[in-house]
Amino acid sequence: MQELHSSLLHDATVWFAISFVIFVVIAWKAGGAAIASALDNYGAKVKQELDQAAALHAEAAQLLADTQAKHNNAFKESDAIIARAEEQARLLQVQAEKDLESTLKRREQQAVERIQLLQEQAATEIRAQAVDVALKAAEALLRTHLGAEHDKKLIEAQTAEMAKSLKNMA
């Protein structure tokens, strides 16, 4: 055993292993706190970034929900606007039909009144012409049957009287 022990003491690999272990222990003791602190800082930084990412995710989800709600409201409003526009168009069409019917009735009434007026004017003109023809015929008849002066006065008096009577009848 001593032989094994003395051969181990002279072996460079053993001394290298022992020195490596001592180095690791010393490095761990001296730098362990710094490494642990660095790892803790890195962990805190990662946690902070994860928290920030979660907050951003929540904010994005809220914005998405708000946007979808606004989108749905916009569709509802557009549907309501379209429904109101269709109702107004229907009401305007009904009003236009009523106005057209009223206008047509008014124009028809005006045409009937115009026709009646023209008929009355034509009847008045025909009566006036008939009176003139009757007066001329009576005058011509009286001139052929009566004498000059006396007949002339009588004719004028009767013609004037007949003209008044016929015109009053017309």
C-alpha cells in the first residue's frame, strides 16, 4: 500500500487532479457569491421581462377586445343606419306617390274647369252670333216690308229692343 501511496505521490496526474479540485473549491468560494449574484440578477431580469411581456400581452388582449367591440358596434350602427335609410326611402316614396296623385287630381280639375270655361265662352259666342244674325235678318225683313222714314224709326226702335232682349237672354 505504501508503494501505491508513494507512486501516487509521484504521479503528475494525481497532483493535477488535486490541484484542480483545490482550484475549483477556491474559485467556488471566491467567485461563487459573484456567480450566484450574477445568476440571481439574470433571473430577476428574465422575470422582469416575462412580467413585462405578460403585461403587454394583457394590454394587447384588452386592445383586441376593445377593437372587436368597436367593430361589432360599427356593424350594428351601419345596420341601423341602413334600416333608417330604407325606412326614410319608403316614406319618401309614399309621400311622392301621394304628391303625384294630388298633382294629377289638381291638374285634372284644372283641365275640367278650363274645358267648362271654353264651353261657356263658345256658347256665349254662338249666342252672340245668333243674335247678330237674327237682328240682321229682322232688319232686312222689316226693310223690305215697311216704308222708308217711318219704317226706319220703327226698325231702329225694334232692333234696339230686340238686341237688348236677346243680349239679356244670352
